[in-house]
Amino acid sequence: MDMERGALDGGNGEWDDWMAMVLFVIVQVVQQRNIAAMTVLQAAAALPFQVPGVGENLAIIAAGMLHSYMMQCGVLRSIEELAHGRGRLWVLQRSGGVWEDLRMEGDRHDKVFRRFCRLPRALFLEILERIEPHIQRADTNWRRPLPASLKFACALGRWAMGTYYRQFGHSLGVGLASAQRSNVEVADALISEYGHVIAWPQGRRLQETLDAFERKGFPGCVGAIDCTHIYIEKPKGERAECYYDRTGGHSIVAQVVSDHDGRILNVYVGCPGSVHDARALRLSPMYIDVQEGRGIFHSGACTLRDGGEVGYYLLGDAGYPQLPWIMTPVGGSSRTAMERQYDDFHTAARSIIERCFGRLKGVWRNFIRRQICNMKTLRKEFMAVCILHNLMIDAKVEIDPILLRMDYDSDEEADGSVRRRRRLRRRDEVHNREEGWGWDDVSLAHSTSTSKAIRERIMVHIEHHARVHGSPPANPWGV
């Protein structure tokens, strides 16, 4: 019965299109007849009135013209009613679908809205007010543009659900091309209006970050650094082997720095999946700023227990080189008791970056599945969700625990197999140390002298910290 009703609705739509075309033809025919009648009247007006029968003929022609004008007005009124009822004839009419449900207000509807867009309605409207001038198009004579709120919801829903453009756009009553443009426009607008939220901490926020990491035994630490993979289809027109990663698929690397709250401070995305974390670090603008003496790592220092000062630094895993501004674990089987204690504190403090990835990919699940899009769009979308990640933290938005419990760093393929992230093995760590991470001799010499001396001083500080405050808890940062 539903199928018959749908077929009937489709038939009525086609009948309306044919009727509109017939009415248009009638209007043109009537218009041409009026022009001919007017010509006859003008010619008759030039004749002398003494000619018998002219008056009667003129009256008949005038009556015919009035009748034609009445018919034309009726046809135009029918076309106007049809246009208002169905919109533009060349635009496919859509029901609105999920979007009509999302526009409903109330506690129960707000829960559905958050499940779909991940943002509370108040935060959604606040961000929309800022980005609306960038994504709202003007009305034209050809068609009415999509509302800015619908574009924003379309982009958020796709990033949250991870579905395909055509499937997701259909659920919102949006075409394929409109859904694709909405993603790009919303990402550009977020980067333009809120790009400043991804920045190194300053003032009070910087002091809060320093105090938080100092309570974990690392004075002078301003964040943790790590890389994650964004899976993609095999690139076309590029060297696909460069994007072949250690998981057996294709991906690009995203380098992220987070603070003690999981707030993202720095993002560099775009390196091929085969690039090692240390190589991605060296290619990043952050590394260039440090080498040229710019940035937060040259802006201050903290005092250790022995009275010496140590500059600001990050915590990185064994995939990174030991630098004056990156503290890595010692590792190995021949560690001393102090080194093992340092590694335990290091693992507990650095775990915040893993939790940051868990929240980021758990909420915006589009970046778990394989992406089918160009690299430029993918980089914009990842930057956009990082901005939204920070805005949600600033607004203290609570995340559904179910999303956080799901494995964020796995990707279920179409055939049912699951691809999981492989942790760095010990032999990889030794290989990287022997190869020097691909860095030049000057960088390695600087790393092995100054940075290791700084790490040893931090070990002494942590030893005293452990005696006073005890060992780090199993879950120091909470969920």
C-alpha cells in the first residue's frame, strides 16, 4: 500500500510538471493572439467610421481581447499557486526528514539533537551565530538557498556518524552536492572564526597547565604530544606507497599536542601514513618555530628541586627523539630503579594525549572509518573537529560514556575484519635509536648532551616527588 501511494505521489508530481508546461504554452498562445487583436484594432481605428459594420466588429474584437486577458490571468494564477505549492519546477522537492525532527524543542528532543549533532542546542546556536555570515547564501530568482542551520547540522551529523554523503544528505533532505559543499563551507567557517582556540596557553591558563603537570611530577611541562592515523582510500594520482602505513592500509598522520585537560594546543595533519612520528615532528611548523627561537618553549622556565631551571617542554613516547623540549621515556631492560620510576610517572602524565584521541575520535566517529575525499578537504575537516573538541571542553559538555568506551583506534572494514593500531615494539624503538630517527648529526649531538642532562635532573625531582606524594595512581587523569 505504501509503495502504491509513493507511486501515486510520483505520478502526481509528473502530472503537475506536465500541467505547468501546458499552462505555459497556453499563456504564450493567448499572448500572441492578444498581439494580433491589438494590431487589428489599431488598423481598424484608422478607418473612417462611416464604413458599415466596423463598430460591431470592433466590439467583438475588444470583447475577445478582454476574454483573452481573463484567461491569461487565470492561467498565471494557477502557475503561481503551483509554484508556491511545489517550489521551483527544476528543484527536486524533499521532505526534510531528520531535519524537521531536530528543529523540535523540548527535553526529549534536545537529547536527540545532542545524539545527532554532539553539541548542546545552546552551543550549536552560539557557534551558528558566528559562522552564519560565512555559510548563508542569498536568495536568487532561481532557487532558495539552504538555511545555515541545516548546513551546520549536516556537517556535524556526518562528522559524528561517519556515513556517506549521499546516504546522510538524503536523511536530511539535502542533495549530494549540497551535502559536500556544506562540509567544506562549515569547516572553512569554523577555521576562520574559531581558529584561535587552537593555540598555546597563555596567562592564567598556562599557569594552570604548569601546576597540573607539576602535581604529576613534571614541572615546566606544557603538554603531551603524539600522532594518530586518519585512514583513507588508496590515493589516486599520487604515490600510493607513501600512504601505506604499518597497519596494512593507507592513511595520513595527524600530530596533536594536548594540555592537562585534553584541550588541543597544536595540530599538524597531512603527512603520509608511512612517515614516522619523529619525521612528522621535524616537518611540522612547531619544530621550525623552535629551531628559529620562537614559540612557547623559549618564553619561560620553571625551577626544579635542586634550584636549577628547566625550560618548557612536552612529553612524548619512544617514537620521538629526546630533545631539550621533548622528554621521552628511558625504556630498555637495563633501567635503574630511578629510571623505572621516571618511566612510570612519564606514562601516567602522558596518558592524557591518549584520552584526548579517545574523546576526539569517539565523538567525531567519521575519523575512524576510511575517508573517501581529497586531502585538502580531509585536513580542513580534521582541523574543524579539533576546534569543536576545544569548544566542547570550554563549555564543559559532558560526553556520553558509551562513546568513550568504544575502541577509537580501530577500523572495521567492509569484510568484517578489524584493523587496530599497533603499538611501537621494543625492536622498533632500538632501530629508531640506532638510525637516529633520520636526524642529522648536529641534532643528535645536541639531543644526547643537553636534553639527557635535563631528563636526569627531572628524574631526581620525580624521586623526591614520589617520596612526598607517592607513586602515580593507575588512572591519574580520570575519564
